[in-house]
Amino acid sequence: MKLWGGRFETGVNEQANDFHSSLAFDKRLYKQDIKGSMAHAEMLGKQGIIPKEDATAICASLAEILADIESGALQIQDAEDIHSFMEAELTARIGKTGGRLHTGRSRNDQVALDMRMYVKDEIDEIKALLFRFLQKHLDTARDHVNTIMPSFTHLQKAQPITLAHHIMAYLQMFRRDYERLEDCRKRVDIMPLGSGALAATVYPIDREFVRERLGFSAISENSLDAVSDRDFCIELVAALSIIMTHLSRFCEEIIIWASEEFSFVTVSDAYSTGSSIMPQKKNPDMAELIRGKTGRVYGNLMGLLTMMKSLPLAYNKDMQEDKEAVFNAIDTTKICLAVFTGMFEELKFNKERMYTSACGGYTNATDAADWLVKKGVTFREAHEIIGKLVLYAIGEKKPLGELSLGEFKKISELFDETIYPAISAQVCVNARNIAGGPAESAVNAAIANAEKYLEGLKNA
Ligand code: ARG
């Protein structure tokens, strides 16, 4: 059944008909569509816009349709979109009365409503996934406040830090992601129904009643904007893109760390795959795939931005393209978060290897320079002296701590015995005890803050 046959003399070309149908993908909005329609019908009845008994019959039938879809008794098919499908099904079940449902409503405000309801629910699910993920970060950090590892810039060893500090860096990123979703949700949480096609409606509808029934926090304030706004889709997919950026960075590190050259971590068998030809292989495929899937979420963001660019007000059919982009970005991010969390939970960290690595590569050179600064040398001079010392040590194939005092003194007379304890990896880490630093005390403070934050979310 078409919702708009009256003014047409011929049917739509078959290919064009398939081309413009959105049912294949918008059928996943069935629950939102039904809930929205029930609230609308109830309101129409309450306001005396349609007979009360008709509203009751519509709501009862919609409830049955929902149950039949969920039980598998009813297939969603043979319609232009989910909205047409519902009206056709309703009319098939209760006759002409079904035709009263669309009073004072357009598919334009209906689809905006459905999408907002859907996105709100999905944001809540993604938040739950992020919450579990953040908790895993905390657990790992707590276990590794004394696990020394090298940090890197340019993928070259920099200074010793701890694994806890490294993991807590990711916690900060994913916490911002959580907050971004919460913030985005505020702007999704606006009820557009009542905007009609674009110029609202002549019927004395009660938008506040519908808002309250559907659990929105406010109603939209401009009917043109309400039916043509897809900022909330763009914002969501932008937030998901940033989540994927963070996941891809973490994946990249796991891939590098799992290489034999690094050997910082072992990815469990459950999250690895083998090679069809090389029997020895165990590849971190899940991390690579998540890294790769980041591209499609970015693609969805670009698609949405480009689709909305230059559209005149108000609704344009271009906007039907929002759905696949939003759905794909949501599905992809959710599965990536879930798989990554599972992989993370089974990750084994090779503490000894991390420690040995942290002690190589002259990661304590800055601390040696800082030791000279304490003796009154300017930092710039100290930098120059330690640079020479490192060059000498490289030639001798020794770490700084294995040079004799005589060798130190050859570079600068200022050196004495106290240089040795000052440049051990533990001291290098724990001397950095200012807020935000890698020292045990500072990381414990960051962990306590994060615990408080997560506790607050639980109680929210
Ligand atoms: N399937 C359409 C969409 O997803 C529903 C709105 C159709 N409205 C219209 N006037 N053609 O955007």
C-alpha cells in the first residue's frame, strides 16, 4: 500500500521503486516507530482529534503488531519504508480506522522522531560498553603501578614510565569519549513530532504529552529545523569516529607490542588467528581488524557531512541516506568495543621484557642531565654534557649505569657516586611525582580520581 497514490496517474518505475525504498535498512526502527505511533494515537484520542475508541483500537493493534514482529510471526516486507509498512499492516488489521493514525503527522517528523529514539537507546548501550571498558583500564592500572616500561616519541625510546601510566592515558581518552556521548545525547533528546511535513499542523495536538510519554526532555522549537536537522546523527558519528581513533591507536600499540621484536604482550589464542601456509604464525588479527574498521566509521561521518551539505530547508530525500551511515557506525563501534575489551581482558603483559627494554636506549639520559642541574649546571649545558656521555657510552656499548666513575669524570668533573642511584629506572619514574606524572603516588592519585568518576557514573 502506498501512502500517496492519489495524485498519480501511473505507478513508479520498478527500478526507481526499488531504488528509493528504505525498508531494507529502516526496518530496524520498527520498535521506535510503533512506540512513537502509540504515543501519537493516544494523544489524538485525548485531544478529541480522533475518536477515543479509535485511538484505543490503534494502540491495541500496534501492540499486537510489535508482538508479532518480535515473535517472528510477522515479516517486515513489501513496503516503501517502515512507516508505510506499519500503516498498511495496521489498516489490514483494523480497517479504515488505521487511516486515522497519520492525522496531524508527516513521515518527515515521524522519521526524525524514530531516529532520535533509536540513537538515544544506542548511545546508552555504547555508554555501557565504554563503562565496562573503562573499568578494565582501572583494574589493569591498579595491577601495574610498579611495572616499568619505556615510553616513546617517534617510536624511539624516550623515558621510563609504568604500564599503569600508559593504560591510564587511554582511560583519559575513553573517558572523554564517554563524556562526548553524554553531551551529544542532550541534543538528541529533543522531541520533533508535531512539526508535520515542515509547517507543523492545524490540529490542537499536545506535544508535551507526547514528549512526556516518549521520555524526551524537551520539544523542538522550530518545525522547519526539526524535520531537516540531522546534526545529532553527525555529532554521534563524529563521537564514534573519535572512539575508533582511540581504539585504533591502542590496537596499533598492541600489534607492535605483540611482535617478537617488542614482546611486551601476548595476545591470547582466543583473539588471534593463524596462517594457512606458515605453521608458526599467530597474528593479532582482531586488533588489525579494529584498526581497519576505523576507516568505515570515518567514511560514514564524511558521508553524512557531505549528504547534508547545501541541502535547502526542509526535508529532502537525500536525508534518507542518514540511516545506513548511522547504523553502520553504531554497529561497527559497538562490536569493536566489545571485541577489544575481550582481547584486553585476556592480554598478558611481559613485565620482565618491559623492564629490560626500559633500561636500554639511554632512557635515563634526561635524569642524568637533571642530576647535573641539581649541581648548579644550566639545563642547556647539562644536555650537552650528557649528550657527549651518551655518545661515549654508545661507543663502549654500555648503558650509562655501567660506566665507571672514571669514565663519567672524563666527560665532566662534577660527577660523583650519587649519579648511579639517581639514574636507575625506578628512581627516574618515581622522581616524576607531580600531578599527572608517572610516579606511583601520582598514578595512584589518578586511579583514585578515575575510581570516583566511575563510581559516580554507576550511581547516576
Ligand atoms: N524513508 C524516508 C526517510 O528515511 C521517510 C521520510 C519520507 N518523507 C518523504 N516526504 N518522502 O527519510
